[in-house]
Amino acid sequence: KIASQELSVEAARQNVVDPTDSLALGRLTWEAEIEEDELKQEFAKSDLEKYKEGDWPIIEKSLEAKITISEAELERAKDRLVKTEALKAKGYATEVELAADRLSVKKQQLNIDQYQQELAITRKYDYPKRVRLLEANVKDADLDLLRTRQKAKTSIASYESSLESRERTLKAYEERLANYQEQLELCKIMAPRDGLVVYQQPSSYRYPGIEVGS
């Protein structure tokens, strides 16, 4: 029984090694995945903040600046057109020059209309669309992180449960082995002092009798 139990104990010890390694590896793996998802979450929040506080103001101010410049160019074109019309009336400017100044005024007005329309569309559609998309990315990153943490918790708990179960089995086998070893020691009956063993001869011949080694 002792020899058999020693084999069982050794096998149980080997069974403890695998879940121990699996638990350590699982913790490292899930920690890495959680860190990766935390980084994605951080980047998603950073992208949202960057667009709202950095990219968008630049885009908006750029379009507003184009409108302002075009308005200034329009005023200059109008002034030039008035002067050209006056010179044309006096015969100092040609029809071609007058037509060119009129075209310049029209061009600047078209530029203003285009930039104003572009700014209005960007404010009404592009900005909220981009913000909603980036907010959705943040929510997705939050959910991914939450799911990864939950999966890690479940997986680690499974590894720990398997390890605890095998450790309990190992402990039971070790206790049983210790009990067998103790029983083996108790098989040796020691006399309290030197002397003779006196016994009655069994009446039945089937009885082997008391002798050394019996």
C-alpha cells in the first residue's frame, strides 16, 4: 500500500505542476490583454479630446479665415471696379479691363459663398458625425476592456479552482501515505523488557503456533 500510495502522491504532485504553470501563464496573458485594451481605451479618449479641442477648432478657424480674407478681397475688387468704371467713363480704361474687374468681384463673391457653405456643412454634419464616431470608439473600447477583465476573472478563477482541487487531492494522498507509514511502524510490537514469551499450545493443529516471524 505504501509503494502504491507513493506512486499516487508523485502523480498528484505532477498534476499540481500543470495548473500552477497554467495559472501563472494565464495571469501574464490576461494582464497583457488588459493592458492592451486599456491602451486602446486611452487612445480612443485621446482621439475624441484631440478632435474636439484641437482638430476641429483649427478646421473651423481655417474656414472662417478664408471667409474673412475673401471678404477683404471682395471689398478691394469692388473698389477697383468703381475706379475702373470711372476711368472707363473718361476713356482711360478699356472694356476688357472693366470686364476683368467685374469678373474679379464675382469670383470673390463666389469664394465667400463657397467657404460659407462649406463651413455651414462642416458645422452641421461633419463635426457631429465625427464626434459621434469617436464617442462610439470610446464606448467600444470601454466594453472591450470590461469584457476582457470579465474573461480574465473567469479564466483565472477556473485555473485557481483546478489548482486548488489538485492540491486537495495531493494533500489527501500525502495524508494517506503518512497514515500507511505510521501503520507500518505500529506493526512492530516491542516488548517492554527482555524475557520469554509464554503461551498456551493451541488445541487445533490447524493453528501454526507462535514462532519467530509469525
